[in-house]
Amino acid sequence: MKRFTIFSLTCFLSMGSVFAQQGVTQCGVPTGQPKFPLQAYQELPDPAAPSEKEWAAVTAPQVSWGTIDVRYAKHQLPALKKTTNTSLKGWRGERVNAQAVVWTGTELKDLNFSFTDFKDKKGNSLSGDALTAGFVRYVMTDELNKDGRGACGYRKSVMISCEDLAFGDKFLQKPPSTDVTIDTVFSTAEYARRVLWYTYQYLPYGLETTGYWTTMYLSNIEALTDLCQSSIYYSGANTVYYTGDYNASKENAPRVLKTSATKLRFNDSETHMWAAIRHAWLVVENIDRVPDMDQEEKERLKAEAKTIVAIYYIHMLRHYGALPIVDKVIAPDDADFPARATLDETVKFILRILQEAIDCPHFPWNISPSDLANWDGRITKAGAMGLKARLLLFVASPLFNNEEPYYPGEASDKKMTWYGDYQHERWGDAVKACEDFFRALDENQFYKLVEKEDVTPSEYRYAFRAAYFDRGTTETLIPVHRNIYKANNNPLPNQAIRWGAYNPTKEYFDMFQTADGDDFDWNNEEHRRNPFINRDPRLSETFILDGDIFQGRTAGVTDENPADKTNYPKGRDWGVGQVTVKSLLTGISCRKWGLDRAGEYNNHVIQWPHLRIAELYLSYAEALNEYHKAPNDLAYFYVNKVRERVGMKELKRGLNREQFRAAVLRERACEFGFEEVRYFDLIRWRMDEKFSTPLHGLHVYKNKNDQSIMLLHLVLMQVGLRKM
């Protein structure tokens, strides 16, 4: 290819206006301005005040060629050596550019430009028709005059895909697909809102959906606890944790179908959490620029964005401890990512942004019932206050709040995985956060446990089911909507149950008390005679039990006794249909999240309850017990609030600190099974014995003549996380 010089250019200026067609943004929205290349342009106002003394000296319009690498600020005189000529070089067929700068200290109403033919020193010519020209848009950016020389300076890539600006639900609809700049997005309220909607998209979620797999990949993180055993051979639980094969490389490995990688890692290609955090800060830093949005909404969106950042941070902190503190927008190509902070610094950062959100007067306590149809799923002040209580309870627990680290090493030495000491007042901080929440609840109302008016046993069950499953109830403080999924058009949770992802254990079965409030005891003849009746109603909602109502009929979930197949045949549902052999690995099958998706729950919308008010009741009770070193009346009151919702009798009095703690942790397991609460409870209380104790199954045989029950306890041999 032959390289040549394009001819010296001279700028010819005259007065008058030249008009062009109206342009559109890169998402297709009319701008009200001529399209590029601009020949007439109404400039945006400059946010910075000019130096009147400097500009007073400019008595006539000035023009000079500048560099295309700079967008010259309007409020400062251009730092230019005036020149009327410029030369450009390029390859044949290549488009090259030049920028002429015009400045004046007096009003200039109209500016026109034109081209003549261009000639070089050898007499070669180039027609002026080969050139196009237009006005350069003034760049509104926080990096304006960053270098102190009156220019915008180098601007890092800040492109956002319109596809990223929204997702699902009525308040999360997608705009046309293309790329837009931050300037474009924050020029309209509609697009600015969608930057925030993007941050909702990757909130922690525990149900399998199309295109999204849970933490354990077709399994729940509870599979690592004493509640559950996953029998899906390609799940992260089986291939990584049970085998003791978990390591950092597994976390960083890209996940493809049926690999051993888990999703506990937080790299952006998998969870997109850091991208979501960046988008949240984009909202905080840029929302004030939006011209067609009132200040009240701007402040509310900032509070939402900060709360969402806190959600991501708390979720990661529960996995990893201390984190890098990102409190502003960091460009994707910025290599200056903050170093990992200490645990104390991380907690203080999260508390600071949460408090800023809570203190916002325009941050609503709840979504009003009239707005739920369009706005269900948005973060509220109640959610922010509940998060604060969850965080402070977690970090007050022995994992972090201890005289000794759980595991010595560099991370512990640098105070990244513990505080470095024990301070009893950290429990007091958790108590105060709960007090603040319930004081605000008394003032603002709305949130309460889902309860049924008809206090029949079945109604107790339905109330509990609605509490975790239904969208738009008074129970859920932070709901997470992966999409508009209804029970029947998102079959994956049900399939995961059938394939053996959620096999409940005998240990979990035994946690549920009798209806009278007694601990279930296999040595008690009455309990043993029929272990499925007269139990905590939550048991029937968590397990598929023989004789219970299932798919509009009575369930028959009993095994065939190999020693007496005649009198003890298998039930009609054993290993059939929804209750497959894999889902019966432990002899008992999971019901929670499965339900009857083709019948009773056809077209019933699903939510993931990231935080329910029931957790706040139990957290408050726990914090009071630990802070006062014994349960007081208030601690009993809040535990009993949760028990009363399902018709359970009050917790027996006279418990000491350790006994009450065990009762609360059991209550949390029964209430929040498969909601990813138990795993973090065991971790924060350093209950490593629960990860190393052999677990059991329970095979149930029923006599076809007298319906009597015979049971066989099975030992689940697990290695790795659960060593024998």
C-alpha cells in the first residue's frame, strides 16, 4: 500500500447557520439535536464557572487547529499555540481527522464553516466535497479538566450495553440493543433507572433457572450441611466437596456443563457481582445529572444502589471475610484495583453505606400495596435495616469475634478472616440493630409474618409455604427475582429435587419437634410408632411424607422391605414420577421448592427470599441471649413469634445460654431449610463437627394390613468435608 500525505488544511469561517436532520441516540431515542456530523448544535451548559478576567481579554473570535486527543473545556482558555495550518497523514482509503478550536469572549450567535478544494505544494488537488465537518459535542464527564489543563484528558472506556440496562419484570424491561455511553444513559431518566435495574440482575439467588445454576450447580449450598445430601454425581457437592477436592483452582475454573467447578467464586464472568457493584456506583455518581428526574427520586435511587452494594458485599463477606473496598466507579481497564482490606475496615464500609441509605428521607420503608404489581422486588429501607442486623449478628459470632482465629495463616495475621480479638459489645451492636429495626417496624408497620385466619393444621402449613414461596407478601424484606418465573415454566427446581440434589437427612428429620413442643425421640414408643404425625407443620412442608396430601392425593412414600415383600410392598410413589430413586437416596424426599407445579401451583409465581422478617425475629432472640449471657423474656418472645405462626407451642422456659442458642439454631434450620441459612449458621458458630459427623438416611416400610411402620436407619458414608 502506498502511503501519502493529505494536503495542508486551512479553516475558512463565516457567519450563518446550517441545519441538519435530527439525530438519535445509539439506543434509537430522538435527541432533539442534529445528527452527526453536526452542522448546527445547541451546546450543553458547562458546570464549571469561567474566569471572567481571562475571558475579558478575548475581544474577538479566535480560531486555531488543536489536537483530536483533547476535548477543550468551555470555561478555560485553550492552551494552544495558534496555527492556521495542519497536516494529516494516513493510508490510502483511511479516514483521518482534525479539530479546529474556536473561542471568543463575546457572544457568538452563529458559526458557519465551508471547504475549498485542497492543494499541496506540488499542485495536486483534492475536492472539498471529500471532507465532512461538524461540531464536537461538549463532553460532560467527571473527568473534565482532570489534568488541570482545561481539557477532559484521557477518558477510560465507559461503554454500557443497552442489554445490560434492564432485565425481566415490568420495571425491568429491555431497551433496544446497542452500546451507549454514560453521557447518553444519564441524559434521560428512563435509561438512568435501567442502570440501577441492571444491578438487581445478579443478586444472590438459590434456585436453578434456565441459564442460571445454583452455588453447587443443580444443588443447594445446604448440601454441605447436616440438612441434606446431594446425589447428583456431577454437582459441585459431589465432585468437589464430598471428595475433599475443593481448592482455589476449582473456584477459578470456568464452568461448563457437568464439570466439577462450583460457583462460590466471585469472578465477574460467573456472578457479575463486581460489574453490578460498578453499575450501582455509576448510579450514585451520575444520577444527579439526569435532567428529567426529580430530586426525591434521585436520592431514593442512590439509597437503593448503596443497599445493593451492601447486599453483594455481605454475601461475599460471609464466604471470604475481608474484601477490597470499592466505593466508587472503577473503569474496566483500570489496573489500580484496591487491595484487600481488613475485616474491620470491610464491616465499617458496609455499615457506612447502609446507614447512608437508611438515613435517606426519600427511601421508602416498603413498596406500597398499590405499587407492588409494578415495583415488587425493589429494595426498601426495611431491607437495608434488616441487612444491617444480619451483618452485625454474623460478625459478632465466634468465627470472627474470637480470641483466636479459626485457622492461622497470612489472612488471619492481616486480620482479614477475624477481628483479632473478642469484644462482647459486638453482640450489643447486633442487639441495637435489631432494636432499631423493630422500632421502625412499630412506627411504619406493613411487614409481618404471613399468617392464616383459619388456624387449622393445614392452614398453618399454607402460611409457612406462602412465607418463603409467594411473591409480594408482607414477610419478605428482600426478594430476589431472577425473572418472571412461575412454578410450571421453571421446572428446574423440581427436576433438581427429582435428580437427587435435595435429599434430606434423618438428622434434619429429627430436628422437627412434636406439635406439643417436645423433642422428637426415636426411643419414645409413641414417637416411633408413627413419626410422621403430630409433628411441627413445617416438617410436612419440607419433606414428602407417607400419608400426606401430594399432587391431589395421598402420598405413598414407603420402601419395599426385602425381607418381607408380601406384607411390606413399596408405596405407589416410591421411585416413581417426581419421587425418583435418586430423590430417595436417603429414604426420605424433599418437598420444599418442589410442590405440585403442574396442578396446585400452576402459573404461581416464585421468589427467592434473600431475607425474611422471620430471620430478624430469630436473630434478635439470639443476639439478646448472647449479649445478656442468658435468654430474657424478650428473647423468648421473638422465638415464639415464629413458632406461633405454624401453631407450635412456646419454647420451654428455664433454658441456659447454650441450650437457648441450640434451640434458636434448630428453629432457624426448621424455618429456613434450603434457603441457605443453615450453612452460614454452622460456619459463624465454628461448628466444624457438623461437617465431619456421619449422616443418616431413614427407610420406611409400611405393613399393608395394619399400616404399621417399620424403620431402618442408614448411614451415609461421606468423605472430604464430612470425614468419617
